[in-house]
Amino acid sequence: MGINLEKMEKVMKYRWVVFVILAFAYFFVYFHRVSTAVVASDIMSTFGVGAASVGLLGSAYFYAYTAMQLPSGILSDSWGVKKTAAVFTLVAAAGAILSGVANSFTMILIGRLLIGVGVAMVYIPVMKVLAIWFKKNEFASMSGVLLAIGNIGALSAAGPLAFLAVMLGDWQRVFLLLGVFSVLLAVAIFMLVKDKPEDMGCPSIPEIEAYERGEAYVPPNAVAKIPMGDALKQTFGAGMKFWPLAIWFFFMYGSLMVYQGLWAGPFFRDVLGWEKTTYASVLSFVAIGMIFGCPIAGYLSDKVLKSRKKVLLAGTAVYIVLWAVIWSQAGNITSTTAYTMIHFLFGFFGGFFIVSYAQVKEWFPASIVGTAVGAYNIFPFLGGAIFMTLTGKMMAVSAGATATVGQYKSVWLLMLVCMIFAFVALLASKELGAEKAAAPVEVADKSDFPASFKQ
């Protein structure tokens, strides 16, 4: 059977409309994730709270995000990408608006929880879009583009957020503005995003790929769906294939968020006496480092070392060394140039975590890989939530007081020790051999796959 070339061209063009709109939503996932570090001192002064409350506020995002990981896959499959992303972008918008008008710490805490619930429902729908609207040999590169956009969001939550707060004269006005923009974005998602090309009466991507190969398109037989309970049992019961890496990711991402997402900004203010615009700009180099580090880590894993575990071990080793420097030299290093270099490397090697998703994915069949990766994705955000709460208690000072360099060093030392433990867990993890990872795997109709990481 032939293919309508005009409709095929429409798919190849319209997929960029779908991607760009949802990529905007993903931009704010990262923006909100690290924004607390920049406005932490403002929150303390505005609401008269101490560091423990700010730690609780930072962790609220991660508790909400963690809780919504598995539901995000279920709703993306049952509701579809458009409805899931639009509804929960509105939830995030409500949280941002509430933060913008809050007159008590309780209100802003509720706002932060709503933001966490809302943005938690963006990532898996976008990954489903990449699987349905893009070719198999475009999936990895588009995932890299998406991650870069997310880190640009994190970058914007550093320097630009601080500058915008100064320009508007009030940090809360920034969140009010973000809320209004998010409402408009939700409307755009609902009006313009399509779940799949067939919704526009156009051929699917597999049909287009078959046409480009000069082959007749044969609809694949759907692989029998595995019930969610059985898929979770297979995932959590995978032993050394799953748990060492999950433990590593818990500490790895938790430590990253403790620094980038919460305490680095207050450290530069309290210990080094830097202005917000100064430390926000220096802190932004963590995100810049990730923008470069994530795709390079993927290239090293696929093309050079041809090993996920070796790349993760190398990146984690350097990351630990950087934590040792941050801890041991806290208060001694005062140069913005030195911290700029440290932050770039911190983000560059910290961003090697992206390879871990491939290591997990390769252990599970395509029919449950979404569930497996969704379950794995619980651990980094749980780590962020728990460590933000714990370090908030460690940093507890009365409202208006300044934390000491000793308090910050105790937090940095805890993160260093945790990362050494994480490295040991990573050593114990098992990697599927490169030749087996490259072997053919079961193929199914993409609509029958779980809602994320379909290749």
C-alpha cells in the first residue's frame, strides 16, 4: 500500500510543533527544581523562617515528584500525552501563582507541593512523544536535546532568576509571572499537541520508516501486556541488576540537589559574603557543565568505552574528588573564577548519571522497560527529598541568623561520605554485556509499550 506524501510531510513538520511546546514545559521542570537555592535567603527574610524550613520547602518538590513517578506513566497511557501534560501544567501553574501571592510560609509550602506534582507529569509524556513522533535512530539524539533544554531551565533558575527578581523588585512577582505563563502553556498543549500522527489522519512513524526503506509496512503484532503488579515484581526483584544502581542514584542525585538546589547559594552569602547576583551566576555553571557532560557521557558509553558502568564509575570518581575539594576548602577558596571552574566540572561529571538509565533499561524487556525506568526514577528524587530535609535540620539556625562555615562543612562532609558509599554500590552493580545489549529485542506496537523510554 502506498503512502500519502503530503500527509507524510505534514507529520515530519508537525512533530516539531509538538516537541517544542512540550520542551517548554520540560524547561520549567528544571527551573523549579533548583530555584529554591537562589531565593532561599529571600524566603527566610520574607516569612521569618530559618534554614530548617527552607530545607523542608526544597524537599517538598522532591517528595511530590517522587510520589507521581508511577502515576505519570499510567496516566500518560490512559489519558494520553496531551491531556496529562495540559492538566498537570495547570497544576504547576496554580502552585507558582500561589507562591507568588503567598503571605505565609504554609501557603508557599503548599504552592511548592503543587509545583512538584504538576511538573512531575511532564517527563514521561515527553519521552512518549519522542518514541511515537520520532524515528528509532533519532530517539537518543532527541533525548539529549531534551536534557539540554532542561538544564537551560536550571541555568535560568540561577543568574536570570536573580536578575529578574531584582528587576521586578520582588522575588514573588517572578513566580506569579511564571504561573501566568504556565497557564498559557497549558492552553497551547491542549490545543496544539497531538498524541500521535494518526490523530491527524496521517501515517505513523513506523509507516514512514518502512516507506523510506522501500518496504511494505506490516503492522507489528502487539506484545502481551504485563500487569503493573507483575512488572513491579520483576523490577524490584531483579536483585543486583537493579538495587545497587538504585542506591547509587539515591545518593548521587540527592547530593547534587543538596548543593545545586538548596545550600550552595546560602553558603556563598553566609560564608563568603557574595551578593545574590554574583553567586547565582557562578552557580549557573553547574547547569552549563551538565549541558556538555550529559551528551558526552552518552557518546563515551555508546562509541568509545562501550560500557555504561565504566563511564559511571569514572564520572562518580571525579565527582567524589570535587566533593572533597568543596568540603576541605570551604571558606578557604574565595575566588569566583575558582568556583566557576569547580561548578562546571561538578555539573559535567555529575551529569554522567544520564548513562545509568541505559544500564537499567538494558536489563528489562521492552514490554516492562517503562515501568522499570519509572521505578528507578523514584530513587534520585527520593534522595533529593530526604537529604534536603536532613540537611535542613543540620543547618538549623534561628530566623535572621547566619549559618557558620562549620555547619556548611558538616553538610559537605556528609555528602562526601555518602558518595563514597554510593561508589561502592556502583562497583557492585551488574552491566549487561555490550554484545548482548546490541542484540535484537522484542518489538511491539509502540502504543502498547509503557509510557516512557521506548526505542
